[in-house]
Amino acid sequence: MNDTFLKVLRGEQTSYTPIWIMRQAGRYLPEYRQVREGVDFLTLCKTPELAAKVTFQPVDILGVDAAILFSDILIPVEAMGMKLAFSEKHGPSLAEPIRSRSLVERLSVPDPEDDLPFVLETVKILKAGLKVPLIGFAGAPFTLATYMIEGGGSRNFLNTKKMMYQNHGLFGGLMTKITDTVTAYLRAQIRAGADAVQLFDTWAGVLSPDDYRAYALPYVKQIIKELKGEGAPIIYFVNGCAGLLKEIKASGAVAIGVDWRIDIGEAAKKLGKRFVVQGNLDPCALMMSPADFRPKVREILEKAKPAKGHIFNLGHGILPEIPVDNAKALVDIVHELSGKGGRVS
Ligand code: CP3
């Protein structure tokens, strides 16, 4: 078992810096596209053998140090009672966006064993076959709320912020249901075998620090507090985290995932010695040749050294246009540069 990733999360010294890549199972891999030719995305997520198969792919092909469960942050939202669809062109959509009390009341808090058994089954298949740790995940409450209130992606999150500002009680009620859902869902993933979990807060960066502190952070804190006893380390990724690091420190997570818009050295400094940092190469840098992105990787490895630990990752998900050879080269370069001159034990 390669447990370098878990060692870093535990604050232990390792002989090189581990790497995994957000969205590492996906359309940039021909092997993934081949599986997708025969099955739509939601069916893929709900068929444990297939979901496990595409989870293994980047581990075998790229040599990353952790696997991430193949699923989507919106799968538990569907189990809460919303109608979910994915289109090739427009991404996810949720019918009947949540904009009234009656719709919030109609949402359920799913029981993972009964309502999402395919996810737990996938985790079990993976645990039996993986030689690297398995990361489970969920969307953070604010990010899930944006999809539920907007009915899909959004440019300015007007409906979300309208509810947030005009109807605190309703927004709070929705956030509480999401928080209870995510807590039970992550607990079930950990009990089924996930070694660590990541909370994705993809849209929290659209909030001012004050609003983040009032409307997003308390729910994240609650989830992390409730999962403490489960023994799996929690990584909290906030896209657009630069203006929120002071607040994020209060989340309770052991590791903070940072996007590329902030210098990782600055992020590590602002977070302080208690945190492992994860990140943060611009995903588009992988459109350059490996020789050209190599110095950027070196910079990130150097700058992250003052942190308690560093897990290399992109600053957001890998894009479908990235050449697989470049993703492979990234993994090799991180291993090579960190193993020779890095945090050697
Ligand atoms: O990281 C992994 O490899 C695990 C699988 C994973 C997916 N989605 C698979 C996926 C994870 C961790 C996610 C998280 C997710 N999903 C987030 C948070 C992370 C982030 O990227 O910000 C969000 C916001 C979503 C919602 C979502 N799912 C969108 C907006 C889209 C469409 C746009 C896109 O990137 O493709 C999806 C679809 C999706 N989720 C795909 C995959 C592999 C593509 C589906 C396909 O095969 O056509």
C-alpha cells in the first residue's frame, strides 16, 4: 500500500510529495471516453462496477498517489428529491429550483444505505482492489445550495443571494437539510472504507468574507466537527479561496485545497503551521509542454515547503482538452523533483 498521501495528512514526513488530480477520472482519458460511449454519465455513477473501473483508470495510467471515488457532487441532491440531468453542452440541470418554503420542506435527508447504496458498493469494490488510499467526497453546502436554487450553473448567483439576503430563515432551513445530508453521506463513505474525504466548495469564492462567515462556513464547520470521530482526515477545497483564508482556518479541516489564483507560499503563510496545503497548478498550464510547466511545478513545491505538509494537485479540475501524456509527465515531475530535493525523511 502506497500511503504517502495519508502520511502527509497525518503530518508525517514522507520521502516525496504525493499528487492526485481533481477530476482525474474524466474525458481527457481515452479509456474513460470509451466507457462513456456505452453509458450515460448518471448510469455510470450508479453502476458500481463501472464507477470503480473509471476510478482505477488514472491510478493505473498516471501513477497518482490517491484515488478519488467516481461520482458527482449532485448525486446526493438527486437523492434529496430533485430531478437531475446532465447534458453534454450545458452541464448539470435540476428541475424545479428550490425557491420557496414548500420546496425546501419537500426535500428529504437521504439515508445513504437505502438511497445511495451504489456509492457505498463502489467504495467497497475499490477498497478491495486499490493500492493507494481512496478519497471520498461531497459538495460543501453552499456550493450544493447554488445548484439547487439556480437549477444548474450560474453566472452571478442572483437567486441564491436573493434567498440568502431576503429570507435568512428559508436559506438556513435549506442549508441545514443539505448539511445533514452531506454529514450522513460522508460518514457512510468513511464507514464503507474511504480513507480521507474532500469537501468541494467550488462556488464559495463568490461570497464576501463577511457573507462567507455568515452563510457558508458554519455549515462546513458543523460537518467537519461531526465527522471528527470517524478518523478520516478531511480536505476542504475552496475555489477562489484567496480572500477567505482567514475564515477557512476556522473550518476544522486538516488540509486546505487552494486554487491557482493565490501564490501557494502566500496561502501556506496565511494558513500557518497547522495546515497541510493541497494544490495549486493552473489546470491550463498542462497545455504547455512538460519542459515548460516543469519550472512552475518546482516553484509550487518550493513555496509549499513552510506548510505542515503538501499534497500536489491542480488548482481546479483537469480539463478534457489536456493531453494525457502531459498529465503523466506532471505526476513524474512532482515525484522526481520532490524526491530528490524535497522534504526527505
Ligand atoms: O475527481 C474525480 O475524478 C471524481 C469524479 C468527480 C466528478 N465530478 C465527475 C464528473 C468529482 C469529484 C466531481 C465534482 C463536481 N461535480 C464538482 C466539484 C468540483 C469542481 O469541479 O468544481 C462540481 C461543481 C460538479 C458538478 C458538475 N458535474 C458539472 C458542472 C459538470 C459538467 C461540466 C464538466 O466539468 O464536465 C459535471 C459532470 C461531470 N462530473 C463529468 C465528470 C467526469 C463529465 C461528465 C461526462 O462524462 O460527460
